[in-house]
Amino acid sequence: MRHQWLSVAVLALSALVLAQGRYQIGTPLTEQEVQQWNIRPSILANGVGLPPGQGTVDEGAKVYTAHCASCHGATGEGGAFTRLVSEPFPITLEVDSVDFAVGNYWPYATTLFDYTRRAMPFATPGILSDSEVYAVVAYILYQNGVTDGSEPMNAQTLPRVQMPARTLLQLDPGTQKRFPWLKLP
Ligand code: HEC
């Protein structure tokens, strides 16, 4: 009988320890906080992993002004930080690397979604909804002249966007190398 009481007491104590967390330091994350940071799985170049939702260029312009313009310039031309919109398309040997941007250097539009959702806005990544990310991606692609803005961006349309820089990934027939003109340090 005494034994039984002891087991019950031990069980109760371990349950209490478990409930308080293994090391009893820190504060458990709320479900909302977990959602904000849990952005896996990554989106593959072909669009596998893109979530539901969609956004238009007009919606994206609003998202951009509110969350991106302070660092990347009023319309993506660059400011405190890197430019997102660039000319000419595509880049050549003469183009300075500060002018590399989405329209002339990024080979896949899907990466823009993945990167933005994962890392931007720089100080508060994760605050945009998936539809807001689609919208701001639609806006940036349109600003770069990559799309005509007539279609909203979503899991079907985004992987179909042909990026001008895609050809940069092809091997140079002469040297069988990528970026044959680029001198690496
Ligand atoms: C507080 C400043 C800040 C804000 C706001 C911000 N960014 Fe950025 N962004 C940065 C910095 C800094 C980098 C470079 C990060 C690095 O190289 O690691 C960057 C890089 C990028 C790049 C990669 C550019 C390239 O070609 O390498 C993209 C795309 C981008 N940001 C999109 C966005 C979008 C979209 C928003 C709004 C939703 C946004 N950013 C808001 C600071 C910011």
C-alpha cells in the first residue's frame, strides 16, 4: 500500500516537471509565434511547395509601400539597401554588380517568393500573409518589366514566369562553364 502511494507521488511529480518544460527556462512559444517562424518546406524552383493564396500588382504596390519602400526605394530603385528593380536586361560584362537585381539576375521567380517570405521585411520577417507575399512578388516582377501585370500571382502562375536571367544558368558552349564572362576572385 505504501509503495502504491509512493508511485503515485513520483508520477505526479514527473508530470509536474514535464509540464514546466525540460530545463525550466524560457517561455513556451505561442501557436501564432510558431506559425510566424515555421516557413518550411522551402519552395523549389519549379514551384513545388508554393502555398494557396494570390495577389495582384495593385495589391502588391500597397504592400511594397508599407513594408519595403523605406529600405529598397519608393519603387524598387534602391535606397538605404539593395535595388530590386534593374535595367538593362539581362546583365552583361559592363553592368556593375550593384545593378544586379531581380529582373536581370534572378533565374527563378519562385525564389523571389521563397526569399521574401523567409527573410523580408528585414527586421520583421514572417509578418506578411502568403497572399501579401504573392502580391509584392507580382509588383516586383511587374516593376522589372518581367510580367505585364495582367495576371495575379499564385501557385499556378508564378512558376510559369520566364525570368530573363534564366539563360545565365546555361553552360557556355565554348567553355562549358556558367557565367563565362564573370571573373571570380
Ligand atoms: C529594414 C530594411 C528592409 C526592409 C524594410 C526590407 N528589406 Fe529587403 N533587404 C534588406 C537588406 C539589408 C537586404 C540584403 C540582405 C542580405 O544580403 O543578406 C535585402 C534584400 C532583399 C532582396 C534580395 C535582393 C537581391 O537581389 O539580392 C529582396 C528580393 C528583398 N530584400 C525584398 C524585400 C521586400 C519584398 C520587402 C518588403 C516586404 C523588403 N525587402 C523589405 C533590407 C530591407
